[in-house]
Amino acid sequence: MPGGSVLNGSAGRFAVVGIPGHRRVTMFRHAVVAAGLAEPYVISWRDVLAGRELRVPEGSLLRVDSPGEDAETDALLRGPGDPARVGGGAAWYTAFTAGLERVAAIPGVRLLGDVREIAVMFDKRRCHAVLSAAGVPVPPAFEICSYAELRAEMARRKWARVFVKPVHGSSASGVIALHARGDRVQAVTSAAWGSGGTLFNSLRVRTYTSHEEVERVVDLLAGDGLHVERWFPKASAGGRVFDLRVVTVAGRPTHAVVRTSRTPMTNLHLGGRRGDLELVRSRAELWERMMDVCARAAACFPGSLATGVDVMVGADWRSVAVAEVNAFGDLLPGLGDISGHGRDTYAEQVRAVLAGMTASAR
């Protein structure tokens, strides 16, 4: 077993901060056990956020995973309320980064992801700035505090179409694809109105065309901060626009999925479908450019074992731009790696850690 001599006893045992029982933790566990190692020690995000004592075996290799998809954890991050509600990103981020600091302070562990980099990836303004400063292609962007400010800045820049994104959002929560020209407006989003004037995440993308309603949505979300990017016209195939989620491990692109949709949102949970990866790979020059851009995006976060890069192909099938870099974007079940080794994203990360430890022990 590669690296086995480095992981004897409790020293070097894998551990994970996550949601016990979630498929992310389960898949990571399977990858560790399949490598012939002891089951990873699991720390619950609930214990981290509730301020409970955190203990792992001395010398553990600690992976930080997503705190999402758990109602109790969400309440600890955003406060009580329906987990499906939109908003509360500023409170979520404050609690989340405080939790990351607690994790980083656990004695005697080696973190497999830099918590400061995770914090940057969960702040769209900071992440965009880091990528832009490194020369990674990203859409031009600005920040706004209200719908009136949004429309004024769009007019000043002569932009008719933009993506409005909550600064600390994820999974397209609260994202609005906005087209505004003259007295006409169209806002496409998964945010739906619920009782008491609350916005909720819906699995159905909808369109608002009333200025008053769009203003109401934007202004409600603006309290947590909004990041606005110029619309990047995406390539399409079979009448569906597409982008890609590319997972990098140790800085190298290893897995990818094409996400297609008839709406501006390609997220699979919003009705997006997996597309034809080989169609994109057959464009050799384009594919090489995309992989280079994803590697350059990952290089902006050298302390992160894995990233999930959302990369867009332009309508010209030549231009490329990065939409997001995700700290927890490695959940791609059922997909083999694009390098042909047949490992899933978690097995690839375990392999990379063991290989790195073996090299350092020589």
C-alpha cells in the first residue's frame, strides 16, 4: 500500500469535520478504508459550532468538509428558521469562519485544507479578486447594496445582462440572472416567495418581470451583500447552454462533469442535466485551455487539497471564464476521473495525501 509505512498507529490517521452520516463523509470513509487504513475519525460540525470540546487522535490528517444539508447545523450557522429560506449569508459566514478558526486550533493535527483559503472561497468578492489578480479569466464585476444602485451601475457600464450573486451564497441560493433594458426587466432565479415575505429556495427556476417584485427580491438579499458579474454568454449544445464543474486535486484537474440547462442556472439540483463530456474534450485546443485555466484557479489556493472550479465556455466555443471556485465542490458521485485512473474524487484525494507523505518521508 503506497504510503502505508507513514500511517502506522494513530499518527497520521485520517479525520474529517463534517455531517455524520452524510454521503460526503460516507464516500470519504469508503475511500480511506479502501486504501487499507483505519476508518476516519469524524468530528461533527454541530460540535464545532456549539463550542464543544474537539478531540482527535494526535497526528491526525484532518479534512474539513461541508456543513451543508443539515437543519441543526444550519440553525447554528444562521439562527433558527426554515433551512430552505434564502438569505442570512452574513450571519452564516461569521459563524462558519469562527468554526474554521476552532478547527484550525485543534492541537496536534495536520489540516488537509487551509481554513483561510476556505474562507476566501466562500466570499465571492474576495475569491473573484484573488482570481483576477492572478490573471485567471473571470467576468468583470462590481458590488451593490440595493436594486437602485444595481440599475444605476448597469446603466453606467452599459451592461444589459448580469448575474447577481449573494456574497456568501452557495448552490445558486438567491442567484439572479437579470436582463434589464429600458423599462423592461426579467429576473430568473430559484428564489420563491413564501409566507411572511420570506424568500425560499425552490427546485424550480422561475422568472419575475415586475420591476416592483425584482426590486423587492434584490433589496431583501442586498442586506447580506451582493456580488454582480457581467453576463458571460455560454456555449450551447442540443439547445441547452452548458458549463463544467472541474475538480482539482493537489492542483491538478482530475474529474469533470458537464452541466446543461435550458435556463441560465445549470445546477443539477435545479433541473440541470449531465452533458456530453466527450463532446467538449473532442475540442482539443479548447479542452487544453480549460484545464490550464482550472489549474491556474486551483493554484490561487495552494493550501487546499481539492477545489471545485465552475468553468464556462463562451458562445464562440473558444473563450473561457471561471464563475466560481468551490471549497467543497468535490461531490461528483458516479464519475470516473478524466485522467483515466478510475478513482472517484475522494479516492484521488486519499491517494494524493499518501503519495505526498511517502515522498516527504524519503
